[in-house]
Amino acid sequence: MIAQLRYYIDLITVLTQKELKARYKNSFLGYLWSIANPLAFAGVLYIAFKVIIKIPMEEYPLFVITGLFPWQWFSNSVSSSSVVFLRNTTIIKKVNFTRNFLPLSVVINDLLHFVFSVPIIMLLLIYYKKPLTPALLYGLPLLFSIQLFILYGFCLALSSLTLFFRDLERLALIFIMLLFYFTPIAYSEQMIPEGYRHLIYLNPAALVIINWRHLFLDGTLVPGYLFASFMYGLLSWLVGEWIYKKLSWKFAEIV
């Protein structure tokens, strides 16, 4: 078991390094692009919702950033993983390895980018004189784990199905665009009419994003949303593994 565990760790490490190299190949700014993108987007949202629409909310830049950084993890993982098997046709045909680690390496790659963006959020918290609460010590690894499971299961299912239904790659991009507007990132969940607020439970991304924001801004977690996120993570993982096992035996023929 120890040897197998070591093999899994080594394989995930190699695949993640491969994803990192592919993303930053011939890129001068490299990692800085992963920070520049949400910061630029936050600037656009600030102008649209604070300057023009004038949302009555203090510290709006901090509010948006605490939602955009974890959202970027969602968005990038789903967008990239849809074609991860198609991008790796050569090694799938020639090498016998645990192939479901390919979408996992994509999710971990974007997880690392989010981890390295957390200090930016911390600096903004200090700038806005917000306390760094002890809840971060357990809240960060807890939410990291839950979001990882949600994304891994979803991305594993999506990447497996995309091999057989190529239109899913474009549908995934449309899905991510629509999901952004249904997720409280540019606006607070309190701004949703009370009669519709229960629909948040239908959006796994919203449940996690809201808890990320509460963790950073006031050092709390919403228990109901946290439990629902955990259940989504478990369900996503089980469904993703089931779809992968049903389809993986055909991968070498399809690619």
C-alpha cells in the first residue's frame, strides 16, 4: 500500500508539473497572469456595480476579490478539464497509468494558483483593517478539500463525456458563463429576494463561494451551506468515478 500510495503521489506530481509547464510555456509573466486576471475583472465589476450602478456596499473591492479568486479556480478547472483527455492522447495510447489523475492534475494546478493568491487576499484584509481570524487555520483546509472534491468529480465526468460528445467543450464554457451570474460574486446573497434565496442550495459554486467570503471577511462559516457543499462534493466524486469507470475502457479507441 505504501508503494502504491507513493506511485499515486509521484504520478499526480508529474502530471501537475506537466500542466503547469504547458500553461506557462513561452509566457513572460507566468504566475502573475493568474492574479492579473481576477484583479482586472474586479476592476471592471467595481466600475459597473459601484461607480455606475452604485451598489450600497462598503469595501466593495475586497468583497469582490474574496469571491473572484475562488471562482477563478472553479472556472479555470472546468474550462481546462473538458479537453484534458484529448490533449493527452499520446500518453493515453502509449502508457498504462491511472488516467483519472489527468483531470485531477488540472484541478490541483488551479488549486495551487488559488493557494498562491491567498496572500493577496490577506494583504487586502490588512489594508482594509480586517482581522486575520483563527478560523482561517481550519477554514482554509476545509474549504480547499470540499471544493477540490466538487471540482474533481465534475471535471472527471465532463472530461470523460467530452471524448464521446465533443460539443460538451463549448457547452461547458456557456455553463461557466451562466453560472457566474447565478453565483453571488458581484453581489451579496442578501441581495437575492428572500423568496428565491433557497435556490442557492441548487448551486454548489455559490455555497462554497459564500463560505469563502464569510471566512475571509468575518472568520465564520455558514453551517447549512458547508454541509450542503460537503454532500455535493461526495456526490460529485461518486458520480464522476462511476462515469469514468463506465467509459474509460473505450478511451484508447476514441482518442
